[in-house]
Amino acid sequence: MRDAFARAFYDASQLNSKLFMVVADISPASKIANFKTECPSRFIDVGIAEQTLIGLSAGLALRGFKPFAYTIANFAIYRPFEQVRDDVCYQNLPVTIVGMGAGIAYSPLGATHHTLEDVAVMSSIPNMTVLAPCDPAETEAAVHFAAGHTGPLYLRLGKAGEPNLTAQAQPFEFGKIRQLRPGSGACVLSYGPITKMACDLADKLQAERGIPAAVYSVHTLKPLDTTGIAAVLKQFPLVVTLEEHVERGGLGAQVKQLAWETAAPCRLHTFALQDRFIHLYGSHQQLQQAHGLSVDQLYPQISNPFQGTSLHG
Amino acid sequence: MQTTLATTSVSDEIRFGAAAFDVSAAQRRCRAMRRRILELSQRLPALHIAPAFSCLEIVDTIYHGLMRQAPDGRALDTFILSKGHGALAQFAVLEQLGVMSRADLDTCCHPDGHLGGHPDYGSPGIEASTGSLGHGLPMALGICLAESERSRAASGQAATVYVVTSDGELMEGSTWEAVLLAPTLKIHNLVVFVDLNGYISGGKTSVYHPNLYPVADKFRAFGWQAIDCDGHDQTSLTKAVDSKDPLRPLAVVAKTVKGQGVSYMQDKPMWHYRSPNPSEYQQALEELAEPDSNALDPNTGRSSASPERGSQI
């Protein structure tokens, strides 16, 4: 995803001389290095100073430029939260805050380097838009959208090595859930790199129960495609949400709310990170498992028709 | 968005300097603005009168003596009141300039109005929203870089950004992030006035932080040019800026008096928030009366006999 982000930003910068790359102690890699060489005045490294990363970016935007403020996700939004809220969102400025390695991708580094609750925190600020692409190709589409966006945007990225999931998908459309694969008996809604697990879960449902399960990327978390999700809740007898984020303020809680509001007839499972800091310093996959998130842990829960939330009997 | 400072255009770009700055007219203006702020205080609660009075001469000097304007009246330079709680000083100057209307100030902090207790981006003449301390300087860095980028494209001179901070803001970490960073980024088109009134709402800054002093040395240690001066002596303020090193940011450390102009408010922390009662109000008006009140407009402080340069913008 990092490389896809860099490529897409570089490509967008060729078309738009207003783009700035503002980083906080991130070495320019991939095509960002090309951008720095070719446009040195539009590449700014503020060092380890995240409040200034965001404040300075707001200042650039106040004068008509379009900065991408880029660092590891937890540093990009937690340390400078007030700058994100006051300088960017309150003034409604076109600053894209790029949070790399979001969720628990930096598993061995501990919770100081995780964002368990970033979608909830960013989505709660007025004027903010939140995008979380599921793979490198969707990341490129999201970057091109962000480059033309006229307001604050939080771009939640993974790290590196994510597989491509969208080769056969419908085109990316901002604000709309995106079908990655069709299905009828079940549907999994997910976002970010954990969407790969959603696809694997769908494969297992098909292989072991013969249930053709659809998978959607909910890349736009704010504004949420309530119409599209309501249609999913109406169409499928079993709906699953899967996210690398706590449920409160995440996709799961919002889908549950929508299911109640629309009197959805489906069974609904919401899988998310647990509401706690887990001191496990293993691989990304091992930390996901500690939170209860793996195909082997999830499958038994959804394959039993008597489990899950059935909101309206 | 950039401010239009004038309803009357002037013939050419003007760089006001110490030699051209009419200090006695400025003193009259500032007395009139103090009276106007006191008048507002009789209708509105908690207006931060004393913090506005400490920076009034600084703000007046920036608008009338330092900022340049284009022939069409557009401001070429930028002013940010980082100590947003001094808003009444900026509002009074903008009213005096005709950028804000009398009705704008009359309805300040009133549900029918559009001005609050702090400057809001989007209000006439306001270039950035402030109120939470420590935000103005990082945003100013971004505007400085944006102006340098613009001037590079236009082969012109980069516009200057003027910022007023309080000494209380020097307790905020974000301020020092930006102070450290500005010379590193070779930002040269930045002038920061520190309104050194010596108080935060809880008491004396010298008691809170004896090691904050001398302030100018801290800026110098980080690569700035720094000049001490009397923040109520407008000649000394303009002279400080006239001696600016063109290659470095300048900090003008301006010693001021909180509540300057009204004897009973001076250096009394309770006037950080309090409004005078009717008898206190009358006493303040007497202290701020014009020596020859017949010659002056009671609201603007302009002399009808000798139009001053400041009245043009």
C-alpha cells in the first residue's frame, strides 16, 4: 500500500502543481523520492513534530495548496488531534492526513504504534471524510480522489505487501460500497487490509457450506453508504462485518444501528478488535488472533445459523 | 481567501515604514479603540478586555504600519492573532479600517451576530481560526511556505506573515516545534510579536516559569533574529521590523502591560475576564478621553483636520 500510495501521489502531482507532501520523519521512498527530487520546494519534512505537521499543512491549505500530511497513523492523528480538529476540520481545509500502518499492523511495536480507534475518532469530527482502501489498487483510486477533494480527509492505510483484491471488482466510487465478489447466501462487509480475511472467510463458506458469499469493500467510512448497506441488509440472510478496529464507532456499530433502523431481517455478526490493549508482541496475524480475528476463529461463529444478532426476530 | 483591507484603493503597493508611521494619530486611534472595546464590554460578558489592551498597539501597528496592500485593496501580507483571546483588539482595528462593520462588533457574542469571542476563519478580515493557544505559529509556517512557493512561481517577493502570540503561548509545546522548525526550513518572511504582558489567567508567567526569561535569547538560540522593545511604543515596534534580517524569521519581544490604558486594570489578573461595572466604565472613559475631543470623531479617533495615511486602508 505504501508504494501504491507513493505512485498515485506522484502521478497526481504531475497533474496538479498545488499538491504538497508534508511528512514527519518519514524517509521518502518509492515515487515520493522522485517527487522530492523533482519538486523539492513542495516536499517538507517537519521532523518529529506532529502538531506542526498538521498546523503547517493547514497553513498551506489556507493559501490554496493541497497538502498530504503523511506519517504513521497513530502519530498523524493522536498527538496532533487538536490541530486536526481546529486547524483542519474547523476551518474545513483540503488537507489529506495519511495514516500509514493503521490498525495493529505494527504488531510487535506495541499499542503506542497502533490505531484501534482511529476511524471512530476521525469520523466523529465535523467536516472530516474517512477513506480506508482494502488493497494497493484501491489505495491508488483513493489517493486520486483525495487529490481532488475540497475538504479534510483521513486516508487510513496499511503497510506493505497487501494482496490485490479488487482486480475483478466494480470501479471505485467515493461514498459507495464496492462489490469485490458477488454472492447470494451471505455478505461480508469490510475495509482496509483485513478485507483479505473477509475474502478468505467467504471462500470457506463457499467451500464448506456451499454458500456463495459476497464481499464488499466499505472504503468510504464517512460518509457511510447507508443506502448501499441497507440494501445489503435487506438482500442477504446473513451479513458479517469484519474490521481491524474496535466496534464502538467503527463499521460494526454503525451497521447494527442501520439494521435496527431499517428493520433488517438478516442475521448479523460484527467482528472487530477487542476493547482492550493486548500485550502480545508477535506477528500481525498473531495479534489479530489474540483479538479473536482469524478465519478459523470466525467461521464457526457464522456457520451456525443459531448464532449472531437477529435484531427483529 | 484573502482579506480586502480597503474600501478605498491606493495608487500603488505601499510598504509602510517607521518614518511614515504617524504615531500621534495611532495613539488617538488606540485610545478610541479602547473606548469602543469598553463600550462593548457593557453589553457583553467575558470579553477578555485586558489581553486585548496589551496587544492593541501591536495589532494597530501591524495593520497600519507594516502590512502591504495591492492597488485593489487586497492585503498582500497576512496577520494571524495566535492569542485568539485578544480578538477584540483585532476586531476593533478591522472595524476602524472598515473591514468589519459597526454592527458586526455590536452583535459580537450575540446569537444574531456572527462574531464570537475568538477570531474565526471566514469572518471579514480573519485569516485563521484561533482560540486554542499554540496553533497560530505552525499555521503561519505553512502560509509562509505557501507565499514563498507562490512568489517563486511569479518571480516576485514573498508576502510576509505577521503573528501575535502571548507569553502564555510560549508554554505550549507546539509553539516551540514551530520556533525550532522555521529557520530549518529557511522561512524568512515571518515576523512574530510576543505580547509579553507577563500574565496568564492564573498569575504571573515569571512565577510559573522563571526560566522563560529572557525570552529573546530563546528565539536567538533557535536561529531567529530577536529584538526586545516596548509593545506600547509604536515607533519602537516599526523600527524593530525595519531592522529585520531578510534571511531569518524575526521575533519582536514586546514588553506590554495587561490592561494597558485603564489604571485599575493594569496587571490585575481578574481583568483577564471581567467587564467593568458602570462606575468603573465611566472612570475608564475619563482616563481614555482625548485631550482635544472636539477635533476627533468619537468612534474612530480620526482627526477631521488631518487625514492620516492609516485612514486610507
